[in-house]
Amino acid sequence: MQTVRSLRRALGAFSAVFLATVASLAAVVPAAQAAPGKTQRPPLAISITGISPDPATSDAMVTVSGTLANHTGVALPGIAVQGFTSTEWFQYPTQLTDFTKSTGTGTSALTLQPAGQPYVPPDSVPDGATVRWSVQFKAGEFYNQFAVFPIQVRAISGGTTYTATARTFLPFWPGSAAPSQPKGLQVAWVWPLVDTPQQGACPQTLATSNLATSVASGGRLSTLLGVGSSWAQKDDLTWNIDPALLSDVSVMTKPYSTNGQADCTGRFAAKPSAAASTWLSQLKTATAGAPAFLTPYANVDAASLSHSGSGSEDILKAAYRLGNSVAGQILPQTFGKTGTGTGDGQVLKAAWPADGQADAEVLTSLANDAGINTVVLSSDQLASSAPGEDALARTVSGVGTPMSLLLANSRITSLLGTASTATSPSGQFTLTQDFLAQTAMIATEVTAERSLVVAPPPNWDPPPAAANALLKITHEAPWLHVTGLSALAAAAAKLPSTTHVPAQVMHRTELNDAYMDHLASVVTNVGRFQSILHKPSAGRLNLLDAALVTTASSAWRGNGSPGGWRAMSQLNDYVADAENKVRLVASKKILLAGQSGETAVSVQNGMDEAVQVRVTASTPLGSDVQVGPFSELLTVPAGGSNTLRLPVHSSTLGTTTIQLQLATPAGAPLAGRFTAQSLSVEVTRFGRFLLIIIGGALGILVLTSAYRLRRKRLSGGKNDGTEETAEAGGAG
């Protein structure tokens, strides 16, 4: 022990001299200036790319390694890389951030001391070159309990002004040497397969070609599925799948189109995607019988829909109905034919709302509209969620339904969200080491066993190496014990329902009021259009429902909202174009010569599917003109027409305008350009007067004929029958 103390004193003296030298050099030399228009990079850059063993153990020789890059413009001789650590450990998570950014002060700053011997490259480092380095020290000389400790490395070039520093964390696991073992964490992963929805109202058409790249080898979705499949059983992953993604990928397995106009013209043809077929096949195998739950179709924004109050609340219910149907058909061994898990799948009635945000109003909607009984929330959504508290809670929805709450650690979710930028080896190491340290910090906060829910953002885009490393850590870290989300949900269900969830909390990232108001009008337009389709197929209705639900996707939150506006505009224009193909055809004017008459009214259908519409006729208030009765409901075949006879009655003379209108079977007016027309009815009574004249003329004719016949008979009597006898004798 005396030898160790002497060594520490010697290292402390070296540290003082080393740091003083660095400080003096930094004070003398001005910072390097970047060339105008170019990104500034440090003249000397050092990165940490690995630590072993990780975590450190009592008898381990810790090796910290990385790279050193020279961008000074000259070769640098005599560079030394020194490692530092501390006998102090991080007490709370924010200290980790402070240490990384070198902003720790006061009690948050940890005292560093040299660890091991400096590493000196055998030769000078040429300008533009990158060399590898490593330093070593004995863990037992600094660490003696389960905790997270600081690691720093510093490079300095002898006789010059260039220095560089890098920092990371090192968990220490004492193992059997510790007087008492920590209980550890029951950790459950939510593994998301969610993407920006692509389908509109045009069949076999996707909005963009992005999905083809994502499911291909090396793409985002290909990586998530491949890595998730490899670790699903070892880490007991729970799949979180968007049914819209399943539908979109299925479209790509056949000839399909991309882009295009609202009326389904101007599209780009695409061949069937072998990558899409492979991806779906692999997904079916990976998820068969596996624990999983569905997002609502297109991962609609449940919070925005619940808070809108603008007539679009039923979208959430439609999204779950449609999602269950789609998932049941495409992944029958996971979600069954109806999405309820009637196959072999262990389906959870769970939800992971956008950004993990859900107040009591949203929980009520999820319970009432979708039968959800478990909700994954971000831990920072509950004010009562302190660092030392468990991830399990229980509450009651607004309709009295008990609901399990699983609180995903918000710091870890945020950390995983940076994965897409962690492309370099040092960036990937920083990500995974931070994850390891965060889990260790949580495990050290309390002595009792607790739970940890890891839920990456839905659009998670990790490099394959980083994703594999994260799941390997979950499997191998001695303080982490893998479990499934269903096990945590069952444990939460046994808790008392005492957790308070705020009644209503509006988040700035939700779809704004203007967007939701416009969405409400689109809902009305689509509903009206669907109601005139005569015996449409289930597939046709599902396509329209999917296009509508897609407009409420949480993918349109924040900067993604332009995509939502475009989807709404396309759908609205599609419906308007279709309704414009249904036309009312009638005379502009009819002449009513008597009290009653009729005129023909036709409906032409330019769509490629049959419609059923109602023809309505209205007269001005107080008018003596009456219309009907007539059969208002017309079924018009695709590309054809149908006609009805419109009876008109009037008891007075004059001109009256009748308004003709096409409507849905329920009577809602259609909004097409050719669905309304004015009919002018002129009543002359000319027919009645003509009958009187004709009747009078016939009367005079009858009277005249009778008078002539009488005169003839009288004339014959005066001649005593002479003429008649003569005629008779002659005949004889």
C-alpha cells in the first residue's frame, strides 16, 4: 500500500508539471484561424475509440485506445499521450454531460490524476497523418466500488504549442470483491420499425422513392430489421411496428408508381423491388411468435387528434381499425387476421405516443378508441418521475380504465437519437460508452431492484456497428438483466393506480390549430365522397381511409409538416377531381302549358366505378310550384348515365326557378362543379284556353249539324213522300 501511495504522489507531481506546461503553451499560442468559407478543424485532434475491459474489474489492466490526427501543416515530433482518471465518481447524470463538455465546476468537477505511463509515438507524426495510440493503468489503483468514473486523454507535442483532449466514462464493476452486490436493472427494449407514410389515394403509388433505399442492404430499415433479428431472443426485444410501413413495403413487391399528381397522372413507373420482398420475408420470420405491438396506422398523432376538437377525433379509431386489419393480413403469425394476435404472436395492447407525450385526455382516447391498456411514456412527462424512481407506474384513464405506464428513460432516448451522426469509429464509441455509463448511473442510484425501458425515437437511424454494440451491452453488462415489455407491463398492472397524469398538456411539437382545422375539412370531403360510391370493395375503402389517416401522422410534427400539408392537398384534390366527374344534366328551361308537366333530369358518371346519388329539387319560399313526387335516388354505372322524370305542378301563372342539386344518399350536397343547376319553369296556361276554344267550336258544329238535319226532315214532309216513292219504284 505504501508503494501505491508513493506512486500516486509521483503521478500527482507529474500531473502538475504536465498541466502547467499545457496551460503555459495554450496561453502563449493564439488559436488557429480557419480559412474563410471552410470548416475549422483542430490542428491536433485526438479521439477515443475503445476501452477494455469495459466495464473495468478489480484486477483488470485498463487499456484506453484511439487515434491522433495531425493537421498543423508540419510534422510533429515527440508527441506524448497521457491518460487521466479519478478516485471520485459521478454522483448524478448531469455530471456526465458537464464532464464531456468540460463545464463542470464546484462539486460537479472531479479531480483528475495521471493514470499509467504516457504513450509516445516512435516517430514524428507527418502532417495529414493519423496514428493510433493506447495507454494503460491498473483499475484497482483508482476504483473500489460500483460506479462510473471519468477518463481523459491529452496529447501534447514536445516543444510546440499543439494540444488535444478527449473524454469518456468508465463503469467499474467490483464483482465478488464488493461487500454488497447492486440489484441491477430489469431492462426492456422497444425496437421500432416505423417510417414516414407514403401512400395516398392512388392505388399502387408511393409519394417518394425513399422507401426503396431504406429497405435495401445498408438502408435504415434494413439495418434495424437485421440487427433486431440477431438480438431479438437474446435481449427479449419487443417490436413496435407501423402497419402503414407494412402496407407501403407490400406495394413495392409488385409493379408500382411514385410521385404523380392528385388525379393519379404524371407518375413514375417502378419495377417490383426484390429488396422489399426480402425485407418482408425476413420480418415475417423474425416476428413470428415474438412480442410485438402496433402503432396506429401511419403512427397518427394521438395527442394532436385528442386535443384538436375539430371533428377529426375519429381518425384515431380508424387508424387502429385499419392498422389491425393490415397487420393481420401481412404478418398473420404475429398479429393474426384481425391484428389481435390470434396467430402465435404475443401481441401487447400497448402504445408509444409521439415523443412519449400523453396527458390524461390522450390516455382516455387510447383506452376508449383502441382498447390500449399499456402506454410507454417519456420519463420527463411526469413531474413525479425522479432519477431514483422506478420505470413502472399505474394510473386510471378518464373512462375509468386502469392503465399501466412504462416510463422510457428520456436521457437515453435523447442519446439514442444522436445515433445517425455517429458514423466515425470515435462517434460510435462515444454513443455506446455513454449508453453503458447512463445505465450504470441508473443502477447505482438506488439499492432496490428497478426497471429500465429503452425506447429509441421512431425514426431511429443507427449505424449497424453501433446498434449491435448497444444490444451487446444490454446482453453482457453485469448490472443489466434483460426482460420483455410484457413482463414489465404485467408488473405495472399489479401496482396501485395512484400516479397522477396531467389532465391536458399541449406540446409545441403537436400539429398546430391551422393544420388540424384544415384536416377536419378534408375528413368531411373524404367522408362525403365515400358515401356516394356504390358497393365499393373493402380494398377501395381501405385505400381512402389509409390516405386520410396518413394526413394525421406524427411524422408531420415539427419540420416534417410540409409533407403533411402536401398529403392533405393531394387527397383533397383527388376527391374534388373525382366529384367533378359526376355531372347533373337537365334543361335550362321548361314551358308548362298546363297545371302539370315533367322534364328529364340525367346524371352522368365519368368515374370508373358506380355511384349512387340523390337528386334534390327546391323551390323558392312561398312559391306555388311543387316538384314531385319522384324517385330521388339514382344508381349510375361506371362511365354511364341514368335519367329520371321530374314532375312539376303549378296553380298560378308566371316563371319560377327550381334549384336542382346532386347529393349523397343521406342528403349532403356534393361539391363538384357540375352537381348543381337552376331550372326555369314558365307556366302559361295556354293549353286550358285552347281546350275551351276547341270545345266551343265542337259545340257549335254539333248544333249546326242538328239544325240542318231537322230542316231536311221537315222539308221531306211537305212533299208527301213523292221523292221517296219515286226512288223506291225506280229500285224495283
